[in-house]
Amino acid sequence: MTLLDLTAILRKSRCYKAVLDRVPALVCKQENRGVGKECCETPWNHFFERRVTMLASQTTKRHIIFLSLVLVFVVILSTDARAVIYSFEAISDNSGVSGWMAQQLSLEVTAYGANQVLFEFINEVGSYDGIIGTVFFEDGALFGLSLVLDVDNFPGTYPGVDFKTPANPASKQFPAGGTLVPSFVTTEHFWATEDGAVNNGVNPGEKVGVVFDLEGGANFDSVITAIGLGFTNPNPNGNTSLRIGVHVQNLPPGTAESDSFILTPIPGAFLLGILGLGVAGLKLRKFA
């Protein structure tokens, strides 16, 4: 039963008799009348109806806000419904602008089919026209590179991007990967590179997808855990951690300079900022 239903019932029950019996002195004394039929015609019953209706409206709004929050957190926390987003940091600075270029790069990891994971390398439009030419993977819950998503098979989603795998063995070594501790060791056949001209790589405003099959018993959570270990305890000789790197060319535009970038967590402040905006939005609704 809703509060509006309650209002209808009370209106039929001898003019809110159940309520008026409790407040005759308050209502009828102020009107200088007795507790009788006349009292049912006082503004009290109109006030009560308005009050119940207002409470019903407020309750509905609270329910909407609450359900909206639940939906948001379900989307965030649901493994199959969300993309885990990471950023990159420069490990070289041949161009002198690698720190700025890093701000344009990100990676989204999502579940993809049965026992598969999709890695989407994104190059946002920014101050520099660097082009992602090669992507590198170092072990970690991955069984084999299954598919590259580019203009060849998904032209509507990845226009202008043309990658190939298996790539030339000469491109296996992650440039500047030796400066990491421990050194980055690309797993055999776990890299993909632009097919042909540099412009076939991931230009600003573009992305490329790489799909991996998972090892037996591994799942999406296993991959996320392995990425986390790659940040804190990388182990190139085992399959517990996963590190990911990209090599960016055309820095600055029209030059032969290039730099390398390693996957890194998005700062916690970024997530807190998103949650903070949500809370702020609720507070603004309260005072609207």
C-alpha cells in the first residue's frame, strides 16, 4: 500500500476520524467549533492530504536516487559489464614531449567472449600527433594472441588502423624496456605492430583492439590481478604478472623520434573524483 492509497482510505473514513480523534483540541479549538461534522470541513483535512501527498512524492524521489546509485555501482563492480581503465607513463624521453604524450594514452580491458579478454589501446586527441606503432605484452594469465581488431575486420570501429600479428621478430624487443626493473621481456608472439606505413598505427582519435585467449582456469579477474602484480611485483620468468607497453612514433610530428610507455594504474584520485561528482550531484538535487 502506498501513501497515496492511505490518503484515499482516510478520506473515506468519516473525514479522517482516526486522525481527528487524536487532535480535536488542536484543530477544533482553534476553529472555535466542536468535534463534529463541522470539524471535518476545517483546513486540517486539506493540510493532511497535502502532507501525505508531499511525503509520497519525497519517498518516490528518494527511491529513484537510491535505485540509480545501486545501478551505477552494479555497473562499476560487475566484471562483465565494465571496462577497467589504465593509463601509461613514459619510460623514455627522446622527443622531449613524452610526459605530455602519455596523457593521451590509455588502455581499456574488458571480457570478450568465452575465456577471452580484449585490450583496447586508445590514443586521444591532444597536443601531439604521436602514433602508437607497436604494443607489447609480458606474460600473465594469457595463453595466446587470438585476434587483432582493426580496419580489416571492424572498419566502423577501428577506421584507418591496420595492425598485424605475428609481427616481424625484429620488432619484438620493447624499446627502453631494459630500463625497467626487472627488464621488460616480451613474451613470444605477444606483440602486434602497424602493418606498413607509420600512419597505419593508432593516430590521435583512434584505437586498436587486441584479443587474447586465456590459460586454462584463468578468467577476467585473473587478468586484472596479473596486471596489478605487474605494477607491484613483476615476474618476467613466470606467468603471475602482466606488463603491457606501447611504442609511440612521430614525436614531435614529422620527426623520426619515438618514445616508449608502460602501463600504470589510473590515480586513485581519479576514481574518487568520479564518486565525488556523484555525491555532489545528489547534494545539488537536494537543494534544487
